Amino acid sequence: MIDKLTEFFDKCKQTSHYEHIKHSPHIYRDWRNDWKIRKAYADWISNNSNCPSLKLKVDFPHEAVLEEVMGIEHRFIKHRGDIHPGWNSMCLHGVSTETTNDWRADEYDFETRPDMDWCDIAKQCPVTVDWLTNVFPYSSYDRVRFMLLEPGGWINPHQDYDTRSLSSAVNIAVSQPEGCDFAMEDAGVIPWRAGDVRAIDIGRPHSVWNNSFKKRIHIIIHGDGTPESAELMCESYDELDDSQR
């Protein structure tokens, strides 16, 4: 198992993270003044830019959120069985705190999509809930989960979707210990820092390996965007694109 993990990371690290992204086409230059161009540009970023992760230009109170998470750390449960050693989760928004996988997973008996709302741990996470409700530009949420990767643990290489897209998930680094790497196929390692909010293309094979002595805690968000979130994507990609020229 470790040999396959090492092989995946070694292959990924042959490429830098943004080596293969595309520069924004000139047709989107006026996105700030035309909502149709803005929407088209956001769609291009998500589906055609070949960007593996995009750091969004929004502040996140990671230290206060980490304090909230550590106060309810005992609520974490094992995520996706034993194939990902040390990977744990709990839902902040979803079906329940313990229903951490997709509702269509074989481990559940749902015949139709269940109702989703703030879970019971939300009462212990006022800073996190306030940020999601009043700062992050989403109109509604499906699953919002705290994810904990234990020291020495790893998430085996996998892809969550068949197509590549930045619109599938947003990942937030509540904590990011040195020595914990997030590798992606054809995209090296994500240059994470605590507090980063990133749109992630989880349609490409990826893996996380916590080679540190500290716990790595992130948030994964699934939900519905808004015109403001499209604007945030455009502004964030412009900054990235400028930095790569």
C-alpha cells in the first residue's frame, strides 16, 4: 500500500501545481461589466482552464474555527472504512453529524435525496456557521463536513467524479501541518496554507498523506453558488493568471 502511495506522489511531483493551467481568453476581459461574460468566464474557469485548485480571495477565521472543532473532536467518525487509514469526518450541515458519505452510498438506505440542514454540532460552531451563512457567497448547502486526517494517515489515490471541474467542491484548510501533502495527477502538490479557501478539481485523481506529527483538519463544502461566487471565481483566477505570466 505504501509503495503505491509513494509511486503516486513521486509521479505527481514531477509537475508543478499550476504548470498546465490555461491563460484566460481575451473574450472574457470585460467580465466585470457584463454579467453574461462573467457567467461564461466562471464556467470556463471551472470546466476548461485545467486549473487543479483555485485559491479564492476570501478570508477565513481558521484559528477560531480550529478551536471550535477541537471542542467537539470526539464527534469525528471513521470515513469510508479502512481503505483510508486515519481519515475521519463529521457533518456540520447535511443529513446528520454521522452521515458523512454521499446519501447514495451503499452504506445508507435512502431511496430519495433526504432533507439536509444544520446538524446538532452546529450549535458548538457559531463562528463557522456565521462565516458560511454571512460571508461565503453560496445560496444553500448540501454536505459541509469537517475532515480530520490523523498524523501518519493517508487518503488513497482516488477521484470523486468522472469529469474534471473546479465547481464540484470547495476545500478549506482549518489547519495545515508542514509535511502533509495533497497530491494531484498532472498537478504536483497543492501549496496549502492554513486559512486557504480553494475550489478543488476532485474529478482528477488525488491523494493526501499526513507525514507530520499533527492532525490535519479541513472543511469540504458542497452547495449552490450565486452570482457573487461566480464573481469571486473570476477575480481569483485573474490574480492567479497574472502570477503565472
